[in-house]
Amino acid sequence: MIGLILAAGRGVRMSPYTDAVPKEILPVAEIPVIEYSIRYLGDAGVNKIYIVLSNRKASLIEYIKDGKWLNVHVTYLYQDMRYGTGTTKAIEVAQPWVRGDFIVFYGDSFFHPGDFVKDIISFHRKKKASVTMGLYEVSDPTRFGIAKINPEGALIDLIERPSVEKLKDLKANEYYLANSSPLIFKPEVFDYIAKTKPAPDGEYWITETIRLMLKDDRPVYGFQIPPNVFWRDIGTPKARLEADEYALKNVKLSKEI
């Protein structure tokens, strides 16, 4: 299995910080957020990692380099935004290099601890899934793709930024299950990526790709991130500060994460 980290976004909600550096190397405690994901992948035995970039990401490459100092091999792929934006288009960039199942992290996602990555890979293989989605319990569903699963983990529904009318059908035990990543795919996902239409905001959402797979009765599963894991999408200053506050208390500052 190979790893794919999506790091092409501009991070406009994090301006002015991201006017200077990519959001993926903004620190959570003393460690750039993308480094956590790289380390977790390596610890789970995923040693070949592709990072999808766009313009103005040179400082990220300068920091990660070839990944050898993290005991992995990192290669960089370029996403040309003229051909479309969004998670679907970012994943599509990797198609020529993918031969088997692959695991996707969002470059601005902070998880801790990360030992669950081994478990989601094992779950995906056990279920023989075409897609396995990492799902995290949230109380505010407005910024995320929200999933509904049955007791065995099979996906029933998935809606990106659901309307108020849809929310009552998606609530589970007083929470909502958000698409937090990681996501694991079989290569057949690229057939559905080719059929994915742009969303109302013009972006291509991977949630819509997965919905197409659901309609074709492909085996799509949700893996609930364990409750002891802390997660934030650090795409906003508030979320980054929350992640930083957590990490300063819970992450060893020797980079032994």
C-alpha cells in the first residue's frame, strides 16, 4: 500500500500565515502538521508516500525533502488547478502511479495519537472494501462531509456540508460522523473520479465520487476513529489553536510522537 497526502490547497482561511508558508508546515506544538501524518504512515508500514502540491509549496519540499530522515520515501506530484480544484482532482493526479490500494491523508489534518492507522488498514483489508473512510465524531457538521453507517460499518449515506433538513437523518448518538480522513481506496476509484461532476461551488468533492460508488453498490465502509484520538482540521485559526493547545499538553516535544 502507498500513501497519498493532499497538500495543494492555498489555505486562504489561514491568511496571513499562509501568505508566508504552506498551511501543511504550520506547527502544532513544535512539529509541522504534515509531519505527524508522514510519521503515522511510516509506523503503519506505508513507506512510499506521494505528496500532491500546487504552486507556492517550495518550503514544504525544503522541509520534508525525500523523507529519508523520517524513514520513508517521499515523492512530489503537481496538481494543475486549471483542470479543476477539490479533493477529487487532487487524488486524480496520482492515477499514473497507483497500482494497488492506497491511503489518503489531508495535509492539514492533525491526529494524535496515530496508532489507529494500522487498525484502519486492517479493517479495510478485512472488509475487502473498495473504499474505507475515517470518520470522527463532531458536534458541528457544517464544514464537513457527513456519513451514516450501519452497525457493521457499511456506508448508508454521505453528504458534503448537509443542509439543516438532512441533518436529522445523519445524527448518530448525539454526534455526526465527519469525513476526517484517512481514506483508503482501491484503484477502481479512478473510474468514478472520471464521472464526478463539479459541486455547486465549482470544486470536485471526493464525497461525490464515493456517492457514485455507493449507487453502484460498491463495498464502501466507515471506520470510526477511536474516542481517545484527538483530531482537528487546522484550516482555520481557531482549529489550529485548539490543536496546538492539545499538543502542548499531550505530545512529547522531543518529536517522539
